[in-house]
Amino acid sequence: MNNSGRFRGASSRVNFLLSLALMVVSFASCSGQSRALSLQPANPAAPATTSAGVPVLQTSYADLVSRVSPAVVTIRSTERARTAQQFPFMDDPQFREFFGDRLPQMQQQPQRPVQGVGSGVIISPDGYILTNHHVVDGALEIRVELTDNRTFTAKMVGSDPPSDLAVLKIEAKDLPTIQLGDSDKVRVGDPVLALGNPMGIGQTVTSGIVSAKGRTTGLSDGSFEDFLQTDAAINRGNSGGALVNTSGQLIGINSQILSPSGGNIGIGFAIPSNMAKAVMDQLLKTGKVRRGMLGVTIQSVDADLASSLSLPSARGAIVSSVTPGGPAEQAGIKRGDVIVSVNNQPVADNNVLRNQIASLAPNSNATVTIVRNGREQNVPVTLGELPDRQRPDTEESSSNGNGPGVDNSRYGLRLQPLTAETASRYGLESGDQGLVVTQVDPSGSAATAGIRQGDLIQEVNRQSVRTIAEFSSAIQQSGSRPALVLIKRRNAVIYLTLRASS
């Protein structure tokens, strides 16, 4: 072989080796590109997890739903309807004379039973079911439908209107259940599923996230609200159904929606599982719920109240009245104290304090931290027992209140010393002392502060006021800060803050 042939052979081998090297680089590049497109590192780390230790992202919840949905049931209740009188003026003789024989047919509709539908969650294999109080309230008959089409008649074990929870019992065994989760560990942003029977169309699953925690709505029958808010679609019929996390744990009982139309707009509320468990345990044991009582009337501390009280931040609950002889009075808690923690658990507002005290057993001991005159102190308290809830008197006074008095134009109100006549007019007691608000300017600062006609101003900046001069002297001490005003409104005592009109 000549030199030219040897050169061509060598050249061919070089080209072959170069081509092979390029192919190796090409495969490596494709592999690297594949990793880049899938956002996976060469050595993938464990996926991000929620507080429950499960992956944040999932492509499907089908397996989860198939596992938990059999434990969510439909509840149908039957209750007696009141006879509706179509024409309330039937007893008018002239009306009866005009209509004659046709009157009996028009007078009233026959009584018909009312059917309600809701949802529930099986909490034990032997047939105990957790649902909302309002789903079964007043029911004459309760029927429970399982996802396998079996139907049972349920008995009421116990119901608790203040928390809107109830426990039912059906005679069945080996039923599917949902594991209870820890709602305290739920974080805003965690994905959740809502299961129930909306509008009675059949079991439905919706997904969303936890939108907020510790919500209150004021829509329930009681005072104990600590809702999880979610944007998972909840509609009528979902009440009593399950709110579960992506581990399939029950973290809430769907209870309410906020909607001007009555349909879902992405604002739903669920009772946290920890609150539900505490109520459920008591209902299972005794059929009723016992709650601790401190014996105070409280309100949240807003920015103006914090400024008036020289508090570093707007947190806690201020005591506006103390029940005579109650646990708080016996422990030395006074009106005007600000409660900032219970058993070292911070108190954010009045709702948090109410739930904290209610969660403690009657006759148990608690340490209440208060701020009095700018100083913190711990107060040991032996709690009482909260009596059955009574609805507050919310009747408004309808008197015009244009009697004699002194006009305080700086604050947009008219004041008058309390007399027997004005006490009777505004539903106050003759032994009360203070200044009655007989007129409020709708555009004045008193109206802005929430002061109403008929309110009795008893203190200003913690000084008793019985005359207009005492009121003026006490309010001048506020300087640029809002004045702290103690108001008695019929049977309620509250603090408000009052600024002079600009």
C-alpha cells in the first residue's frame, strides 16, 4: 500500500473516532436536555411536602377519593312543618262576608312534612356518624344513605348547637371510616378536598386549598367558631360533610358558606377536626357538652383601644364587665383588665379567648395573664361551668329621645343625667348611674364610634361620670388619643373609643 492509501486509511479511522465521540456527546446532551425539561436533577431530592408529610403536587386524587368517599354519607331528615295561614285577615267578618263559601278553601294549606338533606362522616366502624347540628335540628326522622346504596334509620346520640355539631348512630358493623387529622397543623395554602351531597344530587368531590384559619362568621347558632376557610366548592347539602387533606385525614366538618346568592362563590367554612373531636367525645360519653366559664364580658382590643390603654399592640380581650361572685371576680380580675394569654397560650381576640376557656373543663384551674395599668400579671382562676346558652336581648330602643339635655357638638351626641323616666324609656335600671345618650348625630364621631341613642355612659377614661362637667373633665384627659368610654346598653356593658370631631 502506498503512502496515499495509508493516509486515506488513517483519515478514515480518525473520522470514525470523531463521529463516535460526537455521538457520545450528543446522547449526553439529550440526557441533560431531558433532565432540564422535566425539572428533575440528576440525583432527584425528595419532593416538597406539606405539614402532613405528603407531596404538594399530585396528578390525580382518584385513589384518595376512592379510599375516603365510602365514609361520607347522605343524611335525609324529616321534620314537621307549621301550618301556614295564607291570609292572616281571615277572621275579619267583612272579609268572610265578601268571600262567602269560598273562604274555607282559601284559609290554609294542609300540613306537609319538610324534607332536608345534608351530609355526614362515619367516625367508627360500628355506626357513629358526625354531622352538623343544623342538618338534624328538629328532625322527626333521620335516614342515612351509604355510598353502597344501603339505607339506615339513625338515632340522635347528642347535639350541640353552640358548635353546630351532632353525633348520630346507625345499627351497622364494619363500616368504612376516615382517620381524624390534626387541624392545628393545617397551614394556609394546603390542598384539601370537600366531600358531600350538594343540592341532593349525589356524592360530589371538589378541591381547593385552605384559604384562612381562625375565621368567625356570626352565622351559627352559637358562639364557638374557629373555622377553616376554603375555596373548595361547598353548597347546600354539603353541610356535615368531610374536608380532608391529601393524606385522606379528616381536618374539618363542612358547615357554612358565605354567599349573597346562596350558591358557592369560593368562600366556605369547616369546623376544625380538633374542635369537632372534643365536642364529639363529650357527646359520646354523656350526650351533652360541658364548658368552662370565666365569668366576664369581653371584647377585642382594636388599635384605638390599644392606644387608649397604652398597650404596645392591638391584641387580647378587654374585660368590659365581671359577673358578681363568678370565677373571674373571685380571682381578682377587674373591669378594664386586658387578658393576653390563658395557660401561656396567646389570646389574639375575644373569639380566641372564648374558645380557649370553653375548651377547658368546668372546675379546672387555669392561669390567666392580664395587663392592668400597663403591667402584666398572672392570675390563677378556678373555672366555673358555662350554663345553657341564652340569646342576648338585641331589641333596639325606638324612642326619639328629644328630651332636655346638653349637646356635645364636638362628639356629635346629646347627654342627659339619668333619671327614673329616662331609665324606664331606654330599658335601664333605676339604680344605674351615668349619662344617657338622648340623641346622636349620624355624621358625628359618636355615631362613628358605635354609640347609640339610649346608651348609658358610665365611665370615661376609667373615671365615673354622672354629670356633664365630669364627662367634659374626664374626656379632656385623652389629649390626642381617643377616649375610652364604658357604655351600658340594656343588659350589655362594652368599651368604645371616642374621638372629637375634626
